[in-house]
Amino acid sequence: MIDQLITALSKEVEMSAVEIADTLWLALQMQEFQAESVSSGLPLNKEDERGINKQESQSEQGILPNISDLEKTQTQPPEEQKAGIYPRNQQHTSKSLDLSFKVPDAPSLREPLTLARGLKPLMRRVPSGRELVLDEAATIQRIADEGLWIPVIKPTVEPWLDLELVVDEAISMQIWRHTIKELERLLKNYGIFRDVRVWGLITDENEQVQIRRGIGATAKNQTTRSPKELIDPSGRRLVLVVSDCVSSLWRNGAVTPVLELWAKQGSMAIVQMLPKWLWKRTALGRASEVRLRGLTPGMSNHKLIAKEVSLWDELEEEKGVKVPVFTLEADKVVTWAQMLSGKGGIWTLGYVFKLDATPVNKDNGLFNLAHSDLSAEERVQAFRVTASPMARKLAGLLASAPVISLPIVRLIREAMLKDSQQVHVAEVFLGGLLKSLSEINADTNPDYVQYDFMDGVRELLVDSVPSQYVLNVVDEISKYVARKAGLSLEDFATVLRNPQQFKDSGIVEEVGYFATVTAQVLRRLGGEYAKWADEINTQLLEEDTKVLYEARLFIIGEGGVGKTSLANKLIDSKYKLKLEGGDNPEKSTEGIDVLHLDFPNFSGNPFRMNIWDFGGQEIYHATHQFFFTKRSLYLLVADTRQDNTDFNYWLEVVELLSEASPVIIVKNEKQDRPCQVNENQLRGRFPNIKKILSTNLASNRGLSEILTAVQHHISQLPHIGTLLPKTWVRVREALEADNRNHITQDEFFTLCDTHGFKRREDKLQLSGYLHDLGVCLHFQEDPILKNWVILKPEWVTTAVYTVLDTPEVQKALGCFTHKDLAKIWADDQYSDMRDELLQLMMRFKLCYEIPHRPRTYIAPQLLSPNQPKYDWDDRENLILRYYYDFMPKGMLTRFIVEMHKPIDNELIWKDGVILTDGNARAEVIEAYYKNEIRIRVSGFPKKDLLTRIRHEFNKIHDSYEKLRYQELIPCNCPTCKGSQNPHAYALKKLQERIQNQNHEIECDKPPYHKVNVHSLIDDAIGHIQISQATENDQREEYYSREAYEDMQEITKLAVSREITLKQEQAMTNEKNQTWTGDRVDGDKVMGDKDTIAGNKMKTGDVAGDAIAGNKIVNSQNLAQAAKDIKDLLDQISATDRSNKPTIIAVKAIEAIEKNPTLKDRIINAGKEAGFAALDAAVDHPSVKIVTAAIKGAMEA
């Protein structure tokens, strides 16, 4: 065959042997490239196109695809091409699809023309030393002047420079491949350079740095070459190294000799793909930042003039390699190009790489968030602190995407983040959030690689995204998936929900992975989306399923009303009651008892009912939040002989904590005394009441009716009849057969692995099901308790409540020690788990360790109800109130546990607490029967302490999904100001006024002063919150939402973000910065001392200025810096909606980084007066975090 081709080309086309060889070589290269190219896709043939058109037509008519048509599609000949659903993965697995489709590309270089114009200084033309052309004008002139018909020859004019584009082929550079391709096209097509060649920078088997022609898969057959090949003795060759400076080549210094080689022989520069604020986290952070200037065009790097940027970095030019560094931003490109062209007075940014730099251990990667020892919460928290706002937006949207690949990223950017740039993609991909699902090497086509989030990260990110944006992302991707599957969106949804109907069509196999991740994302939205997601996931997990006929029955009510007797009677009507006053009376339930009842349901199938008998004593009420769940039926029992049953309380608790699960009220008419209940009123307020029934358990009157009602309504719960994979059933059976009281989460995951399902999401879904059913306890949202799966719920509840029920602990008003616990938990089943059980109590907010009294604890619900005597300064108090439509019990005790450290001299009682912070004091009192918590703060600084208190209450409020409450702001009019009983306004109403441009409100007390809404909020809580309803503001509200709960941890993270203290003055108008009387060279910042050329100044000391108490003797630098910080924090506070000082502080740090003048002023003020003086001079709760971050960066 090949001989015939050669003969044909030789005779018909008259090609030479060399031309034929070149043609065949080119054909092979093109074939290889097309086989690897994701953008080319696989074209639809005419039949496929007709099929899609047909499906679209059916979609318009609302007609589902015919099953027989789908089967015909499945049986088409194998050579017939078909469009698939996902970007194709090079290394196919059972989960990856083997068909590809083209995703519309968003350009990575958003302004290529502007970038090309920036290179205009390099577009010089010089005489060629190799080619000559006829000079027509000179030839004509010679003929005219001399009469000689002799041509005049001149050298051709050609571009000044050749370009060698050397691309770092490290794994981290894969995400830039699309950008680099666009850059290559730009450099080749605009005629800027005489020749453009692309090289890959790699290492050989001996870890030596080498280069090869081309990059990626197209270069995999190229032989490696020496970097010396790029040296040009004529000096007309420019080497641009494209890199992010992250890989081991840069960290261990292996690339530095290569840079030196190119720098000595000509011009070279680094095109840095990351933004400058990230450079500190790359190998550039170990080089010295400089400004570089050239005196002549094309001057080699080693001759460039270097000037230090940092005032304390010692520059050793002779021992380093000077390299200009710029990003693909037009202004940076212009500056570098002008410098290279020899334009006078132009300085460009550069770095001096040390030739003797100490290598960095591979385990200490500069982008090291991928380490396995980080939890999902730590990854997300660190990413949010260090990433730009646009990168945080992109991460949130990607978490909503069922499939993650670079083409999908470009699709999301084009559809929803048009202002984003490729650098934001890099922040996400290098931020420790993602992992690749296949191996990546230098030959991998990056568009083929599929990614997923690290375990637990997707859920945290999706939870912070408004549901509308999640749905938009899923919708955008679903459109392409459905179209490429040849289905309308409606039919596609039908396939997802009923895959078994289409299992022979081949469609299920293609949409399986998409459906699984989509279900995972939608489940986080809750409501109907969660139900739909569960339905999808259940259908896809396994064909062999079992119907779920199981639910949990909670028996609730006050203590001593007969709940335990009713539970036993439901199981066995012949159960003999243990009467009060008898020899063996029924013992009140301590905590929770768990019983089981099996019965045939209405269709004859066996039904398992897990009965949870709750202790009704008030001491247990605070823990209802941790156990009440949806997918349950509630039986509320009332004793007719007692008038203490608060029906509203119990019904409100069920509505609040269990999504209004159905309730049956049982009136236990002991001694046949009727119980009067206003049934119509209760049903009107609580529509989830299904039945109100009466019984006399002594005679079993009404018992059969109750049992029938319970069996009927529990069988009607929404999840009953759900198809469960038999793998789930087998795991559940294995758990029930396990005699242990608890296992670790890892052991549970291993058990799931052995029974056939591997995805973490599936395992957590199963544990959530079992938790709701009462089979086990797994608190997935708790950072510590999530590590344990409790197989015997009554074991742990009995252990915890036994402590609270111990007479000695109650007599000590809730105080107990480790020695007490050793006695209480002396039983063998608890002795080995005492520390874990104590941790569980603290996580349930049932107790806390008393500061300065190690191993001594307080259970605040057992405190004395008597309010102690204490003095209170009622002058100029900040007053705040929370009013609740319904107030669940345990609100204040939870707050006390959270805020126990600043409790003032044990001023604490059951309904209140006094807190201190410096000179500020806070009084927090709960008036439960008024549904109110009242807070007042005195002293200085009041707002700081109030902010901390509000932060803790916000966390408590957020833990109740449907809690309805108002935050009441006091009036500050002349009548109310200073009053202990001012008129109050709902914060939400004030925000609505601001939103509607109504900035005044009238006080409700005579003489009805008008007050400014902004000042009301600012005086009370320190900053204005404005809730906007527009789409753009909703986007900003989402992307500024952060969940930072620990101020110390946030301060540490804020400090970890580099505050670059190197001066960034423009070189054309540079002012030398010095400190009076001090040398610049060798200045250091160490430990807690600022050591400046022998002048030692402890932090907080002031040279020439004095600080006495809260009085600050005027210092011009300190006063100006304090004013600037205060103005900046107030400005951010006025627009920030997170209501968290830490978030405001992080935004302020970002703003300070971008303002060198402000940064210098703060640094100098801190050095002259001390950062403690700055803290004291600025009245804002965020200032300490800002100054700590700046000071910490100086000490780094």
C-alpha cells in the first residue's frame, strides 16, 4: 500500500523523494495530534444530526423518546460515530466515558490586541545579513546618473529578534496550556519576531533540565536537547520562559544554572502566569526582588542595572542571575518591552536568583494545601483567606458543577463569570481543593483530565452558594449533556429518575457519573431537590434493591406522664403497668430508651418501627436539637391529672427541629379523668397534628386505636417505600450484628467498601439515613463527633444523662471533676471511653471546663436560679435584645458554654451571666417566658465585646434552620440615649429602610424624635448591614459570606497571607525611605522586638510619645495612620454583609496590600509608637486582627 502511494505521488504530483518523506511525516504528526485533540471532537454524522433534531422536536411537543428508538441507537454499527457527554479522559476507567464533545471555549487571553500593542517597542526592523533584494529606486537613480544598467543590491529588512518560547511542562502548568496556545498564536501571527519556536522545559531520567521541541502530547516523540542550543552569538535571540515557578525545578534550584546560561548570552525573561500577590508562595519568594534597567537595546541580562526594592534585602548581583519577570497584563508587558528596547529611564520588575540557594524539601511544597493531613474545613478556610474574591466565586460555582474539567471551567467562566481571568482558575486549581481522577504527566492533554474536589470540600462550598446559582450551573452543563446524549432536558430528567427503564439503551451508562454528582450537589439544597437527589442516587447505585419499610417514632412529653408505659404497651398490650406508689413503680426515663416494634404494614410487608422514648425532664430539653429528625412520627403524651403539659412548647420544638413532621397527641387519662384540650386552636396553629386520641393504659382503653393510628401515619412518611440498594441493607445488617457500642467513621467507610460501594458521598448518605431512622448516631456536621458512628444510641445518651442526673452533681450546682466522672462512669462499658464521652458532652454544649481549674467542669443547666448581687455601671450602656417567636430551651446555656472564658468572677446563674473583656463588661440575661434575651454592655471598648457576643448568638441561631427571631436595636434619640429601657427597632426593618433610601425613623416615645437609621445601627453594633435584593448584590453577598468561627485561628490565617513590606515606588519618582538615625542595611524584625540598626524598641513602647491608660499623646504619624485605618475599616463595614470582624479585617488587609503609601504609613507608625498604640487609637473590633497580620508578616 505504501509503495503504491509513493509511486502515485511521484508520478502524478511530481514530488521528490524528500518531499514525499516530509509529507508522510507531516501526515503522521497531524494524525497523532488530531487523535489527542479534545477540541476537534467527534463529528456527528447525518443520522445523528437527524436524531438530535428529532429529539428536539419531540421536546417541543412534550413527547418522551420511544424505547425502541433508543434500542435501535444502541445497536448501531460500532464504526458509526456518536457524540458523547464528557470531555474524554486519556486513561479510561469504568466510570469515565469514552466519547468526547466540544465545549464552547472562552478565550484565555481576553485582550490579545492590547497585548500585541504592548510589544510594539520590539517591532524594530534591521538589515538581514543573509538575503539581498533589488533596490529599485537606487538602481533607477544609477541608470539616470551614470547610464550604467547595473542593479543596486541591498540587504533585506527583517524583524529584530528571534523568539524562543520555553514552556515549563510541570503538572501545575497544565491549566495554562490553553492560554499558552493562544499566546503562541499571538506571537506568531502579529509579525513581531523573525521566528518563533516553542520548546518544552522538562527533566530527563537523570533529573537534568532539558528542552524539547513542542509541548504536550505533540512533543512526546521529540528527543531532548541541551538548553545551550538556544544560545545565539549574534545577540538577536530572546528567550521567554513561561512558568508559574512552582514545580520542584524551581524549588530545588535545578533551573537556575539554565537561567544563568541564557542570561549571560542574551536577553531572557520569565512570563509569570500567577498574579504578583501569589509570587511569595512560589520560588520567587526565595529570590530577591529588584528593578532592572537596560542602557542599550537587547542588552544581555547579566549587564542589566539592578536596584533593590526591599530596604533590608542585601543584593548580591555577582552571585545571582538577574531575570525580568512580568505577567500577561498589558501595562507590565509594555514596561518590560520598553526596557528591553533600551528606552531610557525605564525600570522593570525582576528578580535575582541565588546560584547557591538551599534546595527546598519536596514535602514542603510552596503550594502545600494538597497535604492529606488537612481536613476539608481547613482546606476551605485557608483557601478563602488567601484567594481573591473572583477565585472564591469560581470555586463555589465549580462545586456546583457535576463534572469538572478545563473545558467545563471555560464554559462556566463564559456563561457566569465573564470578568474572570485564567489566573483565577489557577488560584482554584492550586488552592488544595481539587484532585485529578487520572494520572497527569507532561504528555497529558490537560483538556482530557477530569477533576473532583477533595473529600468533604464540595459540600462545604456548595453550602455557601445560593441555590439559584447552583441550579444555574447545573442547568448550563445539563443542556450540553442532554443535547449530546440526543435528549431534550425533560427526557434527560426522565432517564435520570428512572434509569432502569432505559438500562438496555446505553444511555444510563453515559449519564451515570453525571447523575451521581448532580444528586450530590442537589442534595445540599434540601427540600424537593434533596428528595429528587436521593431518588436519583438510589436508582443508580444498584439494580438489586430492597424497599425501605422502616421509620422512627419519638414519644415525647413532660416527665412522669406515662411515655415509657405507652411505649411498652404499644409493643405488648399485656405489659403490666408499674403503678405509682407500688413496690416497683415505673422508673422515669433517664435520657432516651430505644425499643423496636415489627408489624406487617397495609400491604403485608414487614415494617420496623424504632421507638425512642425521651425523658421529659427539663434537664434533657437542651439536647432535643441533636436527636429530633425528619423522616419521623412524633407521639406527644399528656397526663390528664397534671396541668403542666405545654402543648405549644412541644409542638413548636417538633416544627422547628424536624421540618414539621406529623404529630399524634395522646391524652393519658389516668383514673379516667378526662383531659380538656382546645383541639381546634391547636390544629389551626399546627397543621401537622394528625390525631388527638385518648387512652387509659391501665385498662387498655383506646390503645388499639392509638396503635392503628401510629402504624398508619408512620407508614405514610415520605421516605417509606424508597428503593434501597441491597448493599445498604447488608451494611445495616452488619452494623446491627456488631456488639460494640461505637465504631470509627473510617471503620464504617471500610465496611461500606467491603459491601460494594466506594464513593464517600454514598457512604455519608447511608449513615444519614441510618441516623434519621434511629439505627445509629452519626453527627456528620460536628467536626469531632463526625469521626464516630455510635451503634447503640441508648449507650451514649445514658452515659451523658447519668452525669446530669447524679445527685452529687446536682447538689454541687452542676460542678464535677474528673474524679467524679471516674465514679459515675465506673462501669466497664464506659471506663475506656471517658475522655470521648466528656468530649461528647462538651460538643453537646452540656458542660465546659472552668478556666484556671483544670479537669473541673460546669453543667450550666444545673446552676442556681438565683441571680447573684453585683455592681453595674449603667452609664452609656450598649443595649441589644433578641426576641423570639418561639424560644427553644437551652439557648443561654449553649451561649454560656461557648463564652465561658470571659465569665466575670463566677458571676453566673441559670438565666444569666456577666462577662468581662478588659474594661468592658456585659450582662446577658434570658427571660424565657418572655421569649427574650437581653444584653447590655458597659465600659470600653463596648463594641468589641458586643460583637463577640453577637457572633456567638448568630452561630446558635444559624444552627436552627427555621428559627424566627428579631434583633432589636436601641433608639439613640435624646430621650432614649442613656436610658435602660429605650425604644427598640428591629434590625431587619432598619435595613429595609436603608435599602429603600429612607434614612430616618421616628422614635415611639414622646416627643417622637426623628433619628438617623445609619447612626442607630452604627452606635449599636458598629457597622451597617444592607440586604440587597438585586441579582448583582445577591452575587456579592454570596461571595463575601464566610464561616469563620474562631478569631484566633482567623488571625493566624490572616497573618499567613503575605503583607509584602517591600517598597513599590515608581522608579521615575522614587523617594528613599529611611528611619531617622538608623541604617537601612541589615535591619531585622525578630521575635517580639523591632531591632533597627542597634536601636531596640519593644513592641508597645513609644519613642517620644507617651501612652497613659486610654490617653494617647499626639504623634503625627500615629494619628494619621490610626485615622486611615479607622476610615478604611468603617468604609468596609458599611458595605460588608458578613457581620464578622474577621472578614472585615481580611478585606482591609487586601486593601492595604494594594496601597503602598498606606502600608508604609502603618508600618512606620507601628515602629515609632508601637502596634499597641495603634490598637488603642482605633475604635473598631477588627483593628487588632489587621495590626496583628501586619506585625506578624514583619516577623515572618
